[in-house]
Amino acid sequence: LSNNLAASVDASVSTALQAQANKSTASIDERFENTKKRFSKITTTLKERIDTLQAKVADTYDKIEDAKLKSTSADAMTVSDIEHRLQSIRNQIGAIKDEEKVKFARHKEQVD
């Protein structure tokens, strides 16, 4: 009887320990899977953020290049405008000189 009781207790303890081990293993497996899922989500989120930042950086570089081109063409336009303005002033000075020559010639004719 005592051997049977001891064997029965051993079997019960063994079964209980195996069940606890199975629970622990299942719990560990479940936590591992949950951790993998969280890590996967974090990795995906980080990749998305990196992609977004890379796109923003590329867009910023494009804007800088566009600004450089606009700045260069604006400077060139300004120089061109200045050159046209100078030419216009030269033409006005030339016209004034011509008028003065005509006035001087008339005055000289009157004096003569």
C-alpha cells in the first residue's frame, strides 16, 4: 500500500511538475511571440520614420538646389536689369548731349 501510495504521489507530483513546466514553457513562448511582434512593430515604425526623414532630407536638398538656382537667376536678372538701366541712362545722356549740341548750334547761328 505504501509503495502504491508513494508511486501515486510520485506520479501526481511528476504530473503537476510537468503541467507547471508546460505552463511555464507556454508562457515563455507566448511572451517571446509577443516580444517578437512588438519588436517587429517597432522595427516597422522605425523604418517608416527613417523613410519619412530621408524623404524630408531629399526634399530639403531639392529646395536648397532650387533656391540656389533661383538666387543665381535672380542675381543674373538683377545684373541684367542694372545693365539695361545703365544703357537707358547712357541713351538719355546721349540724347541730352545731342539736344545741347543742337541748342549750341542754333545759338551760334544766332550769334553769327
